[in-house]
Amino acid sequence: MPTLDERTSLVTLTDSTRSRKPTKHRYFIGGSDARIIMGGEEAALIRLWREKRGELEPEDLVQLGMATEDLNRRWYESNSGQVLTDIQRQIRHPVLPWMAATLDGRVEATGAVFEAKFMLPWAFSERAAAEKYMPQLQHNMWVVAARSAVLSVITGGGIWVEIATHADPLYQHLIVTAERKFWRCVESGELPRLFGVGPPKPRIEAVRVVDMSASNSWAEFAGVFRSTRQAFLDHERSKAELKALMPEDAKEATGHGIRAKRSKSGAIGLDLLESEDKRAALQ
């Protein structure tokens, strides 16, 4: 059986992968549009606005993401043991007629939205992928009322990664607000503006064990950590002992260059006092 890298190299960019945008695409906001609306590129936002108004034809670009979707789905099913349904199904939001989602699939067992993506190796990291496609995932989850989503990413370097995320009601509210404003601009002809809200930081499950021996920065700070560890422990122990020695009815205690002050809530804070010689030199 070919490896993921070999199978990726066998993908042929046929006419069917060159243009799969439905003719009705301009009559609704989809998940890929959400990435632009919630993004930070004004030129892309204005172009999308003109496309939705019928002033420009959608760009007909060959996208490796489209070309590798079928491979991506098969790879996900093979490695996860899950079955995907609703492949390329277009669903309209039940209340907002201008909002829709064209699904790469849904996980049959959980109902999770499935999104298949291709990224170049030099641009890929799990965090970068999750942040880049968060608006699209949250948009699609909102449309179909799903509680979770799966982002399946393959790269030209033969890497396959599955990233799971959950619905974020607050961010979904911001998406709907931004998209509603954008759609009003489409209808009125008013130029849209960038919404200016970035995606929430993705919570990625920690699963890897990494050897950082080759990192010079790691080596530098590891040395500092080791050399100061005992001093830190002594410092923390002395703080606890000094606070315990302070009389319970004392508001402030001083001695040997240390001042302890009790707050109204009862918490004790410690300060270093300048020496008499140093203070005199400053006068």
C-alpha cells in the first residue's frame, strides 16, 4: 500500500478539481468566506464583497486542498476507524438564509464537522493550522448545530495530523455578528470593514514527547534554571518563615533590611529596605 507521501504525489489536478464552486455561491456566506471576513486582509475582504455583489467572478484557482480532499477523507477513515457521511453536502442555516456550509463531511458516530485541508510543510504547525481554519470550523459548526469538529491536515511532506476542537459560543456570536454586517454591506453597496477580532487560542491536546537537546536557547535557560533552583527554594522557604514570625497583632514589622506589611485582608507582603548608607548617599 502506498505511503501518504507517495499517494499525495499521485494526485492529479483534473478539471473536476479546478472549479467546484457552485453557481449559487455568491448568494450566501460559507465557511471559507468566514475566514476572509474574520481575517485581517482588507483586499481579500473587498474582493469577496464584490464577488457576492456579482461584480467579480470567483477566482478559479487550482487548490491542492480540493485535489487532496478525497485522499484526506480516506486517510482519516483508515487511521481513525471512523466513518464520514454528508460528504460535500450543502446545508443552509435554519434561521439565517444568507448563512450556509458546504461540508467536507461529518463524523457519523459523533456528528462532528469534518474539514480536510492541505498545507505546505514550511507553513505547517498544529497551532497555525488550528488558528487559520478556526473561523471556518466555528462557522460550519454553528450552521449545522454541531458541538465539535475535526480538522484533518496533510502536508506535501507526508505528514497527517488530526486536530479536534469544540464549539465556542462566544466566538460563534462574533462570527455571526461580523457576517451579518458584511451581508448588509453586500445588499446596500457600502464598503465592508475588517472586523478586527482574531480567533481564540486553540486548545491543542499535548501528545508529543520532544527532545530539545539541539536548541541553544533551551540549553542556556536550562543552565540558569539548574543553577538558581536551590536559591529559589531557599528564598521561598525564608518568605514563609518570616511571615510566620510576624506577630498576629502587628500591622508592620521591620528588621535586618526586610519590612513585612499586613494588608486589610490579612495577607502579608515582604519588601527589601535600602540600607542607611545608601539612603544617605541619595539625599
